[in-house]
Amino acid sequence: MTPDSKTSLTLAEKIIRDHLVSGEMNPGSEIAIRVDQTLTQDATGTLAYLEFEALGIPRVKTELSVSYVDHNTLQTGFENADDHLFLQTFAARYGIYFSRPGNGICHQVHLERFGKPGAVLLGSDSHTPTGGGLGMLAIGVGGLEIAAALSGRPFNLVMPEIFLVRLENRLPPWVSAKDVILKVLAEIGVKGGVGKILEYGGAGVETLTVPERATITNMGAETGATTSVFPSDELTKDFLSRQERAGDWRELSADPGARYSGELVIDLAALEPLAACPHSPDAVRTVKELAGTPVGQVCIGSCTNSSLADLMTAAAILKGKTVHPGVSLVISPGSRQVMEMMAANGALADLIASGARILESACGPCIGMGQSPSSGAVSLRTYNRNFRGRSGTADAEVYLVSPQTAAASSRKGEIFDPRELGDPPKIKLPIRFAVDDSLILPPSPEPETVEVIKGPNITAIPTGEPLPGEMTAAVWLEVGNNITTDDIMPAGSKILPLRSNIARISRYVFAALDPGFVERTEYERRLARRGVIVAGENYGQGSSREHAALAPYYLGVRAVIARSFARIHRSNLINFGILPLTPGEEEISGKLRVGDELCFPSLRREVEEGGPVTIRDMTRGGELRLTLELSPREREILLAGGLLRSLSG
Ligand code: MIC
Ligand code: SF4
């Protein structure tokens, strides 16, 4: 840091400074910060808690930890229900609050009930930055990082650059927070945020409510940013007061003269309704350009757009109208609080009368848990990801839009610019929200009496092996840029119930990209040969699911060679003992082909020395020296055979 930036700090730097345990706040160097809160959800939580259990610590050491059930709520077999029971009993025993199924999506409920300006929250879900809407530093991580935090360890990360997104003026009618983040994505793309915290500032901030800010920080995850954060101001206080939590408020903003690594200016007044086109959140076009495209499904809700205001706006647009005959309209309210208040004020009745299909408060269609669209259908969603196949229908065309655009289009049966509907609905929010925490169970006061119940689908986590001195492997797969964790380890209603059973879920690794992958590599496994994946830029973008590292590891993958990695996935690879290699100075194009046998002659020694790592191509000759950029701590983890071994060893 330069001397004057030491006295003038950005908002993110202030929170980091207040939590700094080790390291210097210089972008690019490793720091460790104290963790105040953690959250997990059921699809990542079972693994995180099994990992914590393996550490042998009797009670969590965080200030507050909450276990939510929101992803695997479609109970088409015993698996999900068993997982819920495991999570409930585990939480009671180890000191964790448990948000019961039906209470809502983790990010929405956490924002309403627990988030605190100035605190550090880690969540085993990539959309944890939703909390940034309240002025907290909320970061998505893999489950092992949660297990480490629960055991009282600080969180290690590379100090990000702090990048300013300056908002100016005020949004025009019919244009919403979703359009703001779509604009950010259009400007910086799905890897534009890597290595950065996006900090919002400028006069436009005070025109946005906390839920609107949370829409923006939530979907900031799609830029690859470490997190996004808004100042905590009078509007934050107002939000917390409505939630009967005024005592959790504190004012927080950047110092005048704080220095940023860069700046993006967004004139809110100049924005118009936008849409992310298939199959990437940064493939942004204006709704006007897309208008007239026939639509088969419209989904409103998810952790991105589930506030009371969002859903009441949708209800007002649909009031007295009927959903177009060609459209299936699905509503998944983000929390029970929102659902209950809509039931009380009549908005829910308006939606039901319009023909909307009302789902429980959960992730639902966002992660392919039901409501997959019909073949080739255009599905308009207020969600945050439109990766190919994520909806559960391989050839569906998913567009990401605001609740305004979604509701208007559901009436018309085609993509429709809501501005053409005339005056926008006026939504009046109540002074007090329906606060009722009865579905949030506190931990047991007598933990020793609680039996943790593990159904038959909950199996032990496979343990890693220390990094060998040398290794033979083969190239198992070559893929392109922006491979998502949905590509590596698909979700959806059939595969998600296997999240607690690595042997079973590993059968689906790369299932959508390369359906023959697991079978083809079976023979290699019999020879105890290891696998290498070759990829392009931004490998592992998207979710925090550890399964996208652990399941490939289980099959024998030991290295991924990619031009660059997404942050959370890179950590997950290291935490499970997979080498994240980059070409560095080497030209690798066309040099490694699927099936090539490789030898890593001095693997362990080279990793101990910090790389480069030598690879010999035994099939076609030639030698490559690849870069392994690791902090000393990460090096130890890889040498030990993963974080769990390194923590317990
Ligand atoms: C997602 O939106 O992709 C998920 C499902 O919430 C994931 C977590 C998971 O895979 O369980 C995420 O965003 O981290
Ligand atoms: Fe759930 Fe979708 Fe949000 Fe992930 S992005 S937490 S699946 S609602």
C-alpha cells in the first residue's frame, strides 16, 4: 500500500483490516482473516459437516453458523430427506442454527435475519456475496474452508484488488437492479472480476434499497469476483429496522480519497431492460432487441430476485391478467417471510389467479430441481446462471432478466419490453416485516444427548493420498474456455441427491460434456493410472461445489492444466489434492492430446520447490515445464494430499 492509501481506506479494506490475522493488504499476497459467520446449504453442507466431523472438534467456534436446507427439496427418494435429517441433528449437536426446509433460500434468509454490516461471512455457496448488499464481506468458498472456519481457523485468501463500480443518477421506471448487474457483466464479462472485490460507490448507491443492492452483489459472483460490497448507510439501517434488527446496524463507507485499482462508471439513468442470452451471464443484449422472441417458460424468484418488492412487482404486473397460454409461469419465493407477507397482502392471490405455478421457498428450477422447460424452449428467468443444460433440459435456451421483464413477457408469450406497459406499478413496503424465526432451530443446549443420524446414502469422505515422488498419468479430456462446475459435476434433480455419496456421484463427472468420460477412463483406473484434464481460460467458473474437485479426484484426476482458473474451484482443486497447472511461458497448444501418456518425473520435489512442474509426453515425445503458482500454505496442502489431511495431520 502507498502511504496515503494507508490512511484512506476503501470499505472492503476496512473490513479486511478489522479481521486481519496475518499478511499484508497488498493485492496478490496471501492474507488470513477472522471469520465471524458461516452459512451452508444442503447440497454442499453435508460434505462440509462430514469434513468438520473428521477434524474431531466438539463444538463450532464461530460467532454464528447457520445450516440451511434450500437446494435438495424435491424428495423423489429417501436421499434428500436423509440429508436434511443429518443436517438437522448435526447442527443441534455441534452448535449450528438450522433453517428448516420451507424457510427459504440461504442467501435471502441470511440477508433478512443474520447479515451484519462490517462482518465477515463465509458460505459454501458461490452466491454468498448477496450479504455484500448489507455492507458485509461475504465470500463463497468450498466446504473444506467452512470446516476450517468452524474449527476456529482464519480464512486464507489472496488479497484482492479493490475495484470501484461508481453508480450515478437514478434508475428510470421499469429498469431494475438486475439490469445494473447485467450491465456490469456486459462491461467486464464472466472473468472480469477475478482477483477483485467489486466495491460500489457513487451517488447512485443511495437510490437503491438493500434487496436491490443484494441482487447486484449476488450476481457479481458471475464476474468471478471474490465478492462485491455496498456501503452501509441509512437505507441499510432502514432495512435492518424493518427486520427488527436495528441493533445490528453500523455505518460503513470508504474514506474520501480511498484508492481503487480501477473504476467502472454506470449511469443508472441511461440503463434500459437487459437480458443475458444463452448460455452465458455476460452474453447481454437489450430486451428491446430481443422483443418478440416466443417464450415457453418464465421463472421468477431465486436468490437473485426474491425480495418482497421483486415479487410484489411481478404480482402487480400480473394482477387481473392471465398468463399467456404458451407460457408456464413459475414462482419460487426466496423466503417464507416473503411468501407469508405476500399471502397476507393479497399479492400471492393475484399471482395464483393469473395462473402462476407457486413453488415452495427454495432454489427449485434454478438448479434444475424440477420445472425443466420443454425441448428447445425459451425460458426467461430472474436467476443468475444460464449455463447450458443447468435447467435440466439440454437444449433449452435460458435468458436471465429482471422480474419486470419476466412478468411482462409471461403475459405476452414473448420477450417483451416492460416499458411498453405504461406506468410502472407502485409498491409500498410495510414498516415492519413478518419476523418469525420459528423455523430456525437453535443448537441443542444438551449436545451430548443428540444423536447425529446418517442415512445409508451418507458415506465417508474418501481420503486423499500424499503427493507421490513421481507419477504416470494420461490426458483424459481436453475442453475449452469457461468450463463451468455444472459441466464438470452436473446438478439437477437426479444427480443432486447423490451429493453425500462420492462413489455414486462420481459416475456423472463430465456427464453432459462427455457422456463416455467415466466409462472410458475405467480401464486407466484398473491400471492405477492417473488422469489429467487440459482446459482453456476460467476453468471451473460458477458454483462452489467441492464435488467438482472431489469426484474427479476420486476417479483419479490429479492435475488440471488450464490457462486460468476460477477462484473457488482453484481452491477446491488444491484442497482435494489436484494440481492446478498453468502453461506460464510454455506454448502448449496442440502439444497434449487426449490419450497421451504423461510422466511427472520429479513431481514431489518440484512442488516442494515451488515449481515449475516437468511433464514428459511418453506418447509423442517432448517435455513441458508448467507453472504452479502456490502460496507456501497451498504447497503444504498439496504435498499432504489435501486440506483435510493437512489439518488433521
Ligand atoms: C449454484 O447456484 O450453482 C449452487 C447450486 O447454489 C452452487 C452450490 C452447489 O453446487 O451446491 C453454488 O452456487 O455454489
Ligand atoms: Fe439456489 Fe440458484 Fe441461488 Fe444457487 S443460484 S443458491 S441454486 S437460487
